Amino acid sequence: MSEAPDREPDLADHPGRRRGRDEVDPELLVLPRPRPKVGPLLALSVLVFCAYFMIRLRSDLVFAHRGPDPAQVDGVAGALAADLDSYVELDAVPDRAATLRVFASDARDGHRLAPVVGSGDRLWLLFGGSHWVEKPDYDERVRGRIKLLDDLPFRDQLVAHLAATTSPRAVDARAALAALGRGGELRDLAGDGFEVGPATAVTVVERAIGEARVTGFATERQPDEAAWRRALERAGVLAAKAPLEGKSDASWSFLVAAPGGVEPLAARLVEAKLLGARAEPVDRTHRAAWRDLRAQGGDLVVAQAGRPPARLAAASITGILVEARRRAPDDARVLVTTDRPEDYWHVTALYGVLGVLALLFTWALWRGLRSAREPEPKEETLS
């Protein structure tokens, strides 16, 4: 009897056996993966990214290390001479009549921007958009961060608005009389200069000399115009048959002679026990263009369309308002009152992270460029 042939050994667990088409080799699962490589292009991109944000954040980093106490500077001149991104405190009066609303960020209420009186529009104050949440100040003392207007996002918006609008500027009557007949620069009562042209609109406010307005209000003793007219005539205040200047449902106004001014007239009303009457000065407004004004013998003559020119004594002029455009000089600065150094505590940490990333990817860029310059090994061929 012949011996049975040896059985073929079981190779299912043999590591080197042939695998099927869809069978996974467990040895391939434990092979080390190649480390990801940082190419020169990726390293350069990250390096440029870090450099860009480090440059953008440099001013915030400088401001963050200014300390909690602001430097005391002397008014507008001190603010204009201070270093950029410095934290300062000074006396500054905003021109509240020229306050604008700008949007320097995503804040819902935006911000309020006003020029400083006497700065020639070279210094502006930036406040929060809502005055309800800000601490009220009563001493015109402000503190904040010095920034160039050109570095703020609303600069173009401000320049466009100032070029399209005018605002009234109060000027001294004597200075206006001296400047008539010529254009150029004029200064307002705060000392700020502005340009005046022939077509510039001007409003002149005149207080009548030797004249006053008496207004009587309805009372039980003087319930109507006739009763007030009789009472004022008895007191020697109103001339007989004087015209009525104006009236409402419960008041009547008359123009009366007041050679001594309003105070003696008011005293006469009290003496006559006409306590329901009020004496006040008479103000008249004249509107014209700059070219329609001229000086004559120390008086101001205002040409009026369709009417004789109005001649105003210099002593009777209480105000001259010139409609002029403001400007934003190239060296204009903004005091950002909403910024404090302690609010930028996170900038130092962020700057450090960006610096570390910049160093790492500078090294990665150097390695990538170095490996790209190395010659590739030549393959040996068998003869």
C-alpha cells in the first residue's frame, strides 16, 4: 500500500501569501505615512498673510502699551503735535452745530464726529453714536487716541459730505465790513478761516434801535385786542391807531417806540400793572449774497431784490452768518474718545502668535527653496 501524499499546508495566515483582488493587506495598514510637506508657495503665502496683519496691527500694538493714564497736552496745538496712536487728554470744545454721524465700524448707531472750535478743521472729535450710554462731561475735557483722518475708514465719506454741504459761520461785524468788496478768506468768531466768494449766502441779523415789540396775552381784564389797545394807550406805551403787527388766538403784538431801550419800557408796563404784557427787542433778518453787501459810511448796505436797499448801522448788527463749506486738511487728526489702551489687551497675544507663525514659515520657505536647489540623484542602469 502506497503512502498518502502530504497535504498542502494552510497559508491563510502567512504574511507573504498572495492576496485577492478585494482583500486588504494588514501590513499596508501599519506602514508609516509620509509627513505632509510644506512647499515654498504655501510657506510664502502664509508668510505674506502674517506680515500683512502684523503691519495692520502695529498701531494697535503701540496704543495697547501706552498705559492707562493719558498724557496731558495743551489744547489743540498739543494734540496736533502729539505722536500718532498716543493716549492724550486735553481741553477741546466741539462745534456741536457741525456734528456729523459717520459709520466707522459695524456699530448700529455709528459714531458722532465734530470739529474742534479754533482748530481750523485740523482736529476732530469722534464720540460714540449714542449719547444715552456715554458718561456726560461738563468741563469740555476729552481723552482718547490720536489718529490721522486719512487712516480712518470714513475719511472719503466725510470729504464728500463737506464738499456738498454748507454750514453757517458767525463772523464779527467789523471784520465783515472790512472784508467787503473782496473775496478770499474770512475768519469766524472762533478764529477758523474759510473761503468766501461772490455767491456765498449771508444772513444779517439786525436789532432795531429805538423800537420794541409789546405782546399782550389774554387775561380777564384784557381778553381781546381792543382791551389791550386801550390799556397800552392809557399807559402811554402805544400810540393811537398804531397798527397791529401780529396776533394769535390769545395774544396781540404791537410795534412801539422805545428810545431808551426795552428795560424802561418793561418797567413802565409793571408800573401800569399790565403784568400780562411782555416787552422784547425787535430783530430783523436780511438774507443776501456776499456780492450784494457793501460798506458805506460805516454802515452796512444790503441790496434787496424788488425793494430799496436796507441800510444798517454797525451798532444795530447783532450777527452775521456766512454759509461756508468746511474742509478736511490732509494733515487733519481725529481724537477717538471711544478708545482706551486696556481695550486692546488681546492685540499683544495675537501679535505674538503671528510672529511665531512668521518665523516657522520663514524656516519652511528656506527649507523648501534649499531642497528645490539640490540636484536629484541619478538612477543607475544595469548594463
